[in-house]
Amino acid sequence: MRLVDFRPDRAWSIDVFGSVGLTQAPITAPLASGGVLQAACFRLDPGGRMGRHPATYPHVFAIVEGKGWVGGADGRPHAIGAGEAVFWDTGEEHEIWTDDGLTMIVIEWTAEVRPYERPS
Amino acid sequence: MRLVDFRPDRAWSIDVFGSVGLTQAPITAPLASGGVLQAACFRLDPGGRMGRHPATYPHVFAIVEGKGWVGGADGRPHAIGAGEAVFWDTGEEHEIWTDDGLTMIVIEWTAEVRPYERPS
């Protein structure tokens, strides 16, 4: 049993890609250290935005609190909120923003991972 | 951009290991389908418990809402809550329970992943 604290006081601000009101608190060691995945908690303050950029690795935004919008390759806003996950492919342009604030667990990986598909 | 809905109405109950008040909603496809990780949202109702069992894969409980206790190899209760992550090794006995309810993102993997370590 090993514990990692990712509460807000362990987070730091990120302003790359023109992001505003965005903080990150790591849960795992970074991919650069050799693992197959990295996970972190990202929080957007009310009015915050993670600026548009291409995905470095395939990853998922799992929204766990709050709501906002994502924009993908077509740039159109798509409303998302707690209990929704958005998968991005490597190189895919994407952004996320919020009026009310949101919290998400972001998981990135270096190998094959597929979204869940409901049995039809 | 691919979306996966993991809200409570997409979850189902799990009663293995003597678990009570526990539901799971997948975010990724299962490890059995060949990926290197699987992620899902687990929710414990107030008074709920995931029963004690050895970890099948290394994994992390990232608590995103609520609070409760975990017990690891030594069986002693350890208080945990939103913003804390608990890593388990393969084979490690563990359990989690709550009086008030909690929600966690659970990530399991098949290869090397390490917890985040704060710079000292």
C-alpha cells in the first residue's frame, strides 16, 4: 500500500497552450520515467481553460466533478460533465474549458488502450 | 474524440469478495481485451464495502469524492478521502469501506507504473 496525495495543495499551475486557471497534481510517476501510463488530477477554476493543442500521447479526460466543454479536431464545443470521459488520439487537437470549474483524472499511455464499448 | 459515459446509470453492482453497496462503470475496455491498462469508476454507497481480496493486477484507487478507510496487507484501517490515491501491488490483500459513500477512479495495468514521488 503506497499513498499519493493529489489534493489541491499538492497541485501546481500550468500555463502552456495559453491555459488559464489550470492546475495539475500527479498521481503516478511521469511517462518520461519509463512507465506505460501516467495519471494526474487536473483542476480548472471557474472560467478556466486548457488551451488548444495536439495530444502528445493518447489519453482520456475522466471528468469527476463540475462541467464544461471540450473541443476536438472540428473545434465545435461539446458539453461534458461529471461522469463523462473523452478519449483523444495522438496528434488530435483538443481543448477544454469551463464556466463553473471542473476536476478530471487524466490518464495518458504509450501502448494500446481502447474506450469501453457497451454491449449492444 | 470518443466519449464514454460512466455516470451512475451506466454502472452495475458487484458483489464478489463479499462486497456490498459497490458499483462499477467502465471507462476503458477491459485488460482482457489486450490493452495495457483498464480504468473504471467505482462507487460505494454509504455503508458500502469492497471486500478483502488479493490484487489481480497492480492498480490504484484514486478517490475523487467522499471518504472512508482502506486496509492493506496488515489489515489496519487507514483513513482516506477525496484527493488521495492508494497503490496496490499484485497479490496484495486489500479492502475499502465507507460510512458516508465514496467515488474512485480505479486504474489497473499490466506493465511498469510507479506512484508519483514528490521532489525532496
